[in-house]
Amino acid sequence: MKLFSALAALSLMSTPAQAVMGPKAPSLLVEKLYYAEGRQHPDHPLHGSFSGLSCGSDS
């Protein structure tokens, strides 16, 4: 059992995590950034847009 736990841990550490922004619901952090910038207000120029809020590196 410890062998499987160790293999799972190694595979998770070696696999890079990426935030994928798509048609699914935004992550909690991106949603918090959305509200922190005031984009929930209809008069904000980026109202309704989650673009540019990703915390990962865009390549």
C-alpha cells in the first residue's frame, strides 16, 4: 500500500498543474479576483469578462 501511495505522490509532483480557462465555471480564486477588480459592476469596462485574471503563466 505504501508503494502505491509513493507512486501516486511522485506522479502528482512530476505533473505540472495548469489552470484551464474554458466554458466551465471559473475557479474560486479567479472569481475573487473578478470581484476585487470591481468587474461585477455593469459600468466596468470588463464587466462579465474573466480574461486576464488567470494566476498561471500564459504561454
